[in-house]
Amino acid sequence: MRIAEGRGISRVSRTSVEAGVYVGLALAQRAVAFVLLPFLIIALTPAEYGVVSVLSALVALLTAAAGLSLEIFVFRSTVLEQSHEIVQRVLSYLFFLVPGVALVLASALLLIHFEIFGVPSWALGAATLAAALSASNYSALLPTLRARHRLGPFVLVSVLSIAAQSGLTLLLVIGLDLGVEGWCFAAVGAAAVTYCLGLVLCRPRWHAPRLREPLSLTLPLVPHQLMMWALTFADRWILLALGGAALTGLYSLAYQCATVLGLVLMELNRALMPWYVKMSATSVDRGIRAHAAINVMLFSLFMAGTTVLQPLLFREEYSEAYQFLGPLVLSQLAYGLYFIPVNLLSLTIGRTSGVWRASATGAAANISLNVALIPHFGGWGAVSATIVGYLLMLVVATRLAPEASAMIRSAFPLTPACLLVATATAQSVVTMAASVQLQVVSHVTCLLIQTTAFFLVVRRLRPPPHSRNEARDAQENS
């Protein structure tokens, strides 16, 4: 018995270590773009950085479109050791068909010279090729390694991907001062490194890529991914078309900094997801209230940190971008809070139908408001559209199911909730015009108020003594 128990504990510990490594490497890969920001803004003008940002958005779109959410099928089939021949067809599609088509398109764009809103055709071709090579990594290589618990190769691939992306960017963009051309070469080179690793580790063999069965599982997930891309990246292309490359660069710098908070809140949500699974649909666990309060407190700490780092991230030509940061960070807070109703709906209640309506509403509002407001208000139009898009997504998510709405309403005491909302809004507003000293004072004050509100929430979480005694008696009787 002890031997079996020890093996069980060892297995759980190994799973925890693997999960921690996966999360840490995922954070590191996503944080590379933020770490490179101080170097990029030295080497690139706002207009050049604007072009780089729209190319990054294009890479993200094409990677998701080419991948078709097939990582779900690859992971599931590998874990269950099923459908080996169909998996090989999926690998043929990702490793051979997609890169082949992309290579033809990239060659055509290289030979045909034209520009779209100031973005040259050869740069579009490079982005297309980088996205095609990246699709095999995200949709085939990494899911396969995770499903087989091959932690060593997973770490190797992730570390080499980070090293290739950061090293080539520093060498070509900053060291050789190649600007946008250097970024394009770095993107294709880094994607090629992971593609070659995928050929070695996955060993795909050519099969006619018939994907009817895999797509029956994964295709319903694609619209949600595209809606999230529209909410997150579409404003870059609209701003480029209506406001110019320089304004796009300023807005993109502020947005890139703000998304770091969104990344942190996303990983926080993943850590708290087991609470929502264990939560009963008729009672509210402490996780809901604490989740919201911790989100706001992390928002406050992030605002204070960006105030201190302002001279490093927003220097000289990019100083005007700082005024956009506060409202954009507030939109990322709304994104973090959006996970609460989605978790209640999908994990606690067990219903996933209709979740796409929230992202679709936010994306539609974001795109339409960008088109309507940017010609008149420039960057502030894009900022307003982003805030409205994320807030609408949050509101619609809370209204998707009456049960989830009732749980949210009963979870939050009025006074602490008002304190958290008011302080977060004040912090986002004060960054627009206040001095650095006033910003620091306001962030510290708001953090103290939020800490007080958090403890009010925690105090509300503890049931009265007679309730605890009744619960203990009921448990003993059962």
C-alpha cells in the first residue's frame, strides 16, 4: 500500500513539475516581444515599428488560420494513441502542404512589387512564410511533445525558439540596423529553426491530407480564435490605413506593454481554474471574489511598475505613447475579469455553447468603432474602441447564463466592488496628464484602498460561527 501511495505521490509531483515548466516556458515565449521592446524602440522609428506591429498581427492571423485548431486533435489522438494514420495526414498538411503553398505565395509577392498602406509586398510574403512555418510548431510539434510527456525535447524546442527569435532580432534589427527587413528575416529564421526541429522530432511522412475527421472536431473552435484576433490585432491594420504608420507605432508600443498584464491575468486564471471545477452551481466559493480582487491589485502593481519604467520604455520619439497606456491596461483588466463568468459557465455549470457570442460582440464593436473614431480622434479613437470592445465582451459573458449572472451578483459586496472599480478607473485616468510623482502617489494610494477592499471581501467570505457548526453537524450526520 505504501509503495503504491508513494508512486502516486511521485506521479503527482512529476505532473506538477511538468505543468510548471510548460507554463513557465509559455510565459517566456510570450514575454520575448516585451523584453525586446527597449531595444527595438532604439533601432526603429515609430513608423517602422508601426509596420512591424501590423506584420506581427498578420503572422498571428495566418498562423491561427493555417493551424485550424488542429493542435486539439493532435494532442488528443496522441494521448489516446489513436488515429495514427489520420495524425500523419494532419502532419502532412502542417509540415508539407501549408509551407509549400506559403513558399509559392511568398515568391510571388517578392516578384510583384506593390504596397498596402505602406507595407511592401515582400514583407507580406515574409510574414506569410513565417506564419506557415510557425503553424507546424504550435499545432503539431509542441502538442505532440506535451502529449507524450517528453519534457526534455519540449524544453529544448522552447529554449531554441526563444534564443533564435531574440538573437536574430538583436543581430539583424539592432546590430546590423536593417530595420523592417531585419525583423522579417528574423521572423522567418526563427520559424525555420522550430520547423526543422519539428521535422526531426515528429518525423512526418507524406500522406494525402484528408482532414474531414480532424476538422469535425476542431473547426468549430476557429471562429472564436478569429474573433479574438479581431479584438486583439485588427485595430493595428485599421489604424495603419486611417492614421498612418507613425501613429500605429505609438499605439502598438502602449498596447504591447499593456498586454503583459493580460498575459499575467491569463496565467492567474489557469491557476484558479480547479476552484471553479470544484465549485457547486448553487453556492459561491471564495475563488470568485478573491479572483476579481487579485486581478485589480495586480493591475495596480502593474501601473506602478510601468510608471517607474516609463523613461526606459517611452523615450524620445515614443513619449507620446505613454498617454495611451492607462486606458489600454484598463482594457486588459476587463479581459482578466472576463474569465470569471466564462469559468462559471464552462467549468462550474458545464456549458460551453454560446461563449463565442461574447468574443464576437467585442470584436464587432472594436472593428466598427475603430473605423468610425480613428479618422476623427486618431489614436484615442483606437484606445476607446479597445476599451469598449473588452468591456462589452465582459458584459455579454456575464449575461450568457442566468445561473452565472446570479452567482456573480451574489458574490460581490457592493462597497468593496465599488472601491475596486473606482480606484482602477482613477489609475488609468491619472496616467494621461499627471506628473510622474503624482502618478506614483496615486498608484500607492489606490493599492492601499484595494488591499482594504480585498480584506473586506475575504472577511465576507468567512461564514458566521453558527453556519460553520451547522455545516460540521450535517457532515457528521451524513
